[in-house]
Amino acid sequence: MENIPPPRLSSNEKTTVLLLAAFAVACIIFVLSPLAFGDVLLFFLSFPYAQIGLGLRALSLAGRVGNIIAYVLYFAICAVPYYIGINNRNKKREDAILFLIGMLAMWALYYLANPGSFPMAIPDVQIQNAVIGGTIHSMLLAYLVLKVIKYLGEADISRLGQWMGWGLHLLNLFFVIAVFGIGFGQMLASFEALRAGNVGNEHLLGITYVFITIRSIVGVLPFLLNIWVVFATGRLIKAFRADPYHEETAKTADSVAKVCKLVLAITAVSSAGFHFLQFFIVSRLKDVHSNINLPVTAILFMLGTLLLSRYIAANKRLKDENEGFI
């Protein structure tokens, strides 16, 4: 395997590592807490629209003056998307979604303030609010995505690099959730299922617990290693924005390529090694996992980064050759 220089974190990268570590701890605490993921998801889908609806309902039931204030607030809130769309001097086609959002807000806030009027029979008000709030969120997200696409299409290389840097931070958050949220939660669920299926044989489960832990680590390892890849890619983008043809940029691209190849190799070998070891002690296990977990998202990200680093390195070599020829 090619030598890879040891990572030297800058002050900004150290701060990012600390923030990611804190986020990882938060994910673990959430998994260990009695809060159900479904309830939290329903809350965020309906927030803040359900709370606004409750406030409007409370005002409307507080008497004539309260009812008038509720109607004023209702129309004022619904008019916000129209106001933004009309007063936007640089109107684009995607701004038409604002008028759809305004129409949706009128219906949504009415049903949130009057849950009994909702046309579909949903016995749980929390689920009904999540359906309404999720619809508004989806419209806002579509508008935001279209705006970002338009902006990126008109941005220069420096701006694109800046946006890609922010995108890498979001990717790191996703990888932390995949490891310390989803992966850790699935491991605990496997422990619970193992205990429930082997009541009276708890003394025989030690090695199975170990293998479930190893299996969980192997499953999330690509996402964990991708955090390393993200930091390496961030350095490459920073060097590319400074000078795409500098020698340091080419060296950074080569280093990123080595990191990606190493991570891909570790991903493949760890999965094969786990199944190889499991095969020889399968008789002692109470839970066997023989499915090959292919982390497509993680692998595609690594391959994309590898392609980017190779392109930058090749571009630098081509420039050097052209200058030598001239």
C-alpha cells in the first residue's frame, strides 16, 4: 500500500472534529434516551406549523378581539410568500412556487387551527399535523433546491468551491448520524432481539454479542472512514481555490487519491474478513449475518473524490507539459 502522510489538522479542522464529536455524543444520547425516533420525526415534520395553528386556535377561542387578531395573523402569515414573490426584483421561474406555498399555507393553517375539519380521517392529530407540515416542508425544500441550482449554475469556481466546502460539512454530519445514530441504534436492536430469542441461554451469548458488535463496526466503517476522506477533500478544495496549477495542489490531489484507495481497500477487506472469521465459528453463534452490506453512498462518494483528485493531478501535469513545450 502506498505511503500516506499522517494527517495534520489545522485549527479549523480541529474545531470541526470537536463539533463532530459532540454531535456523535448527542446521537448516542438520543439513541439511549427513551424518546422514540418516530415521535421526534413527527414533531420536526409538524414544527413550527402545528404550534402556529394551536396559537391561532387559542386566540380565536379567546373572544371577539382574540378572534379578530387570529384572522389578522392568519392572513398576514399566508401573505408572506406572496409578498416575497411580488417584491423580488430578480424574479425567476422557480419563484412561482412561492405562490403555491402561499395557497398551501392558507389551507394548512386552517386545518391546523381546526383539526376536526381535515378531509381525511386520521385518528392521531400528531400524524395529521405531520402530514400537513411535511407537505409545506417539501414545497419549501423544492424552492430552496431550485434556488441553489440556479445560483450554482451562475457561480464562478471560487463560489462553487465555497459551496462544496459547506456540502462536505453536511456530508460529515450525515456520516456521523449513519455511524453513531443509525448504526449504533441497529446494534442495540440486534442485542435486544438476541436476548428476546434466547431466554434462559444468556450465558451462551457472549461470543454472539462480540460478533454483533464487530458486524456493526464493519457495517458503519465506510461511513466512519469517509469522514477522513471529507477532511482530505476539504484540503484539496482549499488548495484548488488558492491555485489550481500549483505544485502543492497536485501533491494534495495525489494524497487524496491514496486516501480514497486505502479506504476502499479497508472497506472490502473488513467485510471479507468478518465473513471469513464468522464462517469458522458459526457453530458457536446464536445469530449469523451472511448478507453483504454494500454501502453504495459511501463508496460512490469515495469514487467521486478519487476521480476529482485524479482529474486535478492530470490537469496539472498537462499544464506543465504545455509550458515545457512552449
